[in-house]
Amino acid sequence: MAKVFEKPASFYSEFERKSAGGKKTTHYCPGCGHGNVHKMIAEALEDLGVAERSVFVSPVGCSVFGYYYFNSGNVQSAHGRAPAVATGIKRTNPRAIVISYQGDGDLAAIGTAETIHAANRGENISVFFINNAIYGMTGGQMAPTTMIGQRTTTTPRGRAEVVHGNPIRVCELLATLPAPTYITRVALGNSKQIMQTRKAIRKALQNQIEGKGYSFVEILSPCPTGWKMDPTDAREHLVTVMEEVFPLGVFKDRSDEVEANAWDRTSEPFDVAKRHEYLQAMQTPLSLDPVELPLDLNCKFAGFGGQGILTLGLFLAQIGMKAGHQVSWFPAYGPEMRGGTANCSVNICRSRIGAPTVEHPNVLVVMNQPSLEMFEKDVRDGGWIFVDSGICTSEPDAKRLKVTMLPATELADQVGTAKVANVVMLGAICAATGIFSADYVKDTLRVIVKKRDLLEMNLRAFAAGWDAVAARRGQRS
């Protein structure tokens, strides 16, 4: 029987390159180690039978090209944030095999905090750390792992200890923590080392499959372009110079001590009924009777800082949570304490929410003119838009959208303070969309607003917003 050698099915058959618009065999420079590591990970996923449920987290740097190669789930994270994103994926879908694939300029620089805390929590993920001692993608600048004396574009005379400090040895750092299960440093300098790297990668993935916790594999890799060497000399440099600074070896291995599934914090799927039982047992005030959701709300609320934009989102999210639905609240705001821009995304859905951000809302509340100009175009056709007419100077497109012009700040002043204009808008939203009854919202406000004087003012503000809209529909609060 003939033996067939081919790419693992977890590899794409062709690698597309956006910038060139064609098909390429690789995006990496000749002699780069990323290709070797990609192949070893793909083979391991295939052999272990987990390729179909694997998810890569690819941050900024050469590692970001991972989504061109692996036929698997992939999330591109912000620079250095891959361990945090990987944690979220693993905790929401514990069956997924989550791989945080990072370079040294990413993991050991801006991502140091995320790396340390994910390891300290013992997250059941596999981290593969490509250490080539340089920022390879952006021109060859000094990285946290750049060695003393090594020349880069930002250290043309070589890294100096008294000026730039010493290279960070991440394995040694993480090995001091009690929670990690497996921490090792391997290399790609020669065939023997490549075999050791293959074993380390498989072990890290096997640990995750068995639920044994955090595994970290540092891989010393050549960067001929950044080092300004040909591939052969780069491999020799890795063995003779780089390994002196970053010695190979296993720094921690508790794989045989840790029981299977010891770090599986979310072994059971999400269960709404069990959540309500838990909340009732904890005597939380939000464990009230659920209500049917007539439609999914994907909301964007925007205005100046200090107008209660984020609190409006929180209030609506808490009402949705009390009603037993899937809820997310995602804030975004400028650095100013007051007067800057602020917005938040709120989802209230009947099924699980894929992403917390809302790019195309079906409900938009704007409480200043810049927000109206920025977000009106993003609202889906037929969606609701609520505008504080006392502040905004223009009106939205009433032919495309369901427009509610409401003097929210003026109504709030009549209640007692402009600070409750956000709750006036809450009343308007509920009345216009029919998402929750007035009584249901009031019951929630009575639970979440603790001070009695503030509660009464919020109830009046809600009623003002509801009545201003509901009068057109023959309803009262």
C-alpha cells in the first residue's frame, strides 16, 4: 500500500494574500521558523482529532498570518491581548481547543500582563510563544527579548544593559507561579531540536484536551531578515548565541500530577433555568419572573460623558437580564471624566450573543449632535432612532427610520434634574418598541436603584419618557 504525504486537513490547500490578490505558498521570509511551527501544530491537531474544534487567537505581528493557514476557528485580537481573548473563548466554549499563538514583541511587551494573569489563573489553554528576539514584522526593532549587544534598527550599536535593560526570560518568569501545568523552552536550530519542539507542542495540546490547565511552549525561532543573515547562518546563530541567553529545557511540568478536567471551570453548558436557581439561592434581587421577548434588541446609545449614556445601557441590560434573556453591555468612552464622548452597545436577545459590539443597531439613542451625525447611517432600515431634540440641531431620515424626537433633557429638568434624561429615554424606548411593560421596568428600577429619593426621581423620569411616546399609541404608564 502506497504511503501518501500531504498537508494536514487542518491546513488550507492554498494560502491567500490580501495585498497581492493571488495565491501564495507562504507569507514568511525564507528561513523563518513560523512555517515549521505551523506545520507541527497542524499535524498535532490532526493526529489528536481536535482540528474541527480548535480556535486560534492571532494578535498583531507575524503571528497574525495564522488565519491564512489554519482551517479552524480564528479570532484576531488586539496587540498583546491574545491570552485574555483565549480565556473568554475557552470559558464560554470549554470544548474548544484554544491556542494563543504569539510573538515576542507581542507576548513579552504589551501583552505581559495578560500573559502573567492567564498563567496565574491556570487557564486551560495552550500558548505557543515564538521568540526570535526582535520585532520581525515592523522592521526589526528591539524587542523585550533582544539580547545584550544585539543590533536592531532601534539599537544600531547593540542593546546596552544600562540603557535598555536585560532581555526578559518568560519561561523562568512564569515558572515561579503555582498554577501553570507545563512550561518549556524548545528551539528550531536543528533536526533534533525540531523533534523536541514537535513533542512539546503535542504535549501542550494534550494537556488542554485532558483539562489539565495552562501550558506554555516558548520556541526559539530564527528571523533571517530581521537578523540580516542568510537562513543557514541564522540557524547556527540560534544554536550558538541565542541558546546561551535562553537555555532550553522544561521549567515546570505537573502534567502527571494534575487530574484530568481539574481546570475545567465551565464543564456544563449554559443553562438559563440553573442560572435563575443560582440567583435565587444567592438572594439576588434580579431573580424575578422572566418575560417573553417580542424581538431582539441591538442597541447603540451615544452622547456626551456625564449624560448617563453608560448607565442607560446598564439599566436596559439589567432589565433584560431580569427577564431571563441573553444580555451584553459594552461601553466605549474617551479619557475625559466629563464632557467627552461616550457610547455603549447593548444586546438583549433570545439566543446566545456572538459579539458584544453593535455595528448596525436596530435601536439608536443619541443625546448630542456629533453622535447623531456619527451613528445615524449605521442604523438598520426600519430601526428606531431616539433623538434628544433639545440638544440635537437636525432630524434623522424619517423615511428610512422610525424617528422619535424627544426633549429628554427638558423633561428631565421638569422632573427635577437633567441628570435623569437617560431614564426619560429608557421610558421612550420601552414605549416605542414594546419590549418591556412599564410595570416591569418600574419593578426593576425599584430593585436596582437603592436610594429612595433617587428611585422616585427615576420612576418619574421613566414615566415622562413613556408617556411622551405612549400617548401616541393610546397607552399610559
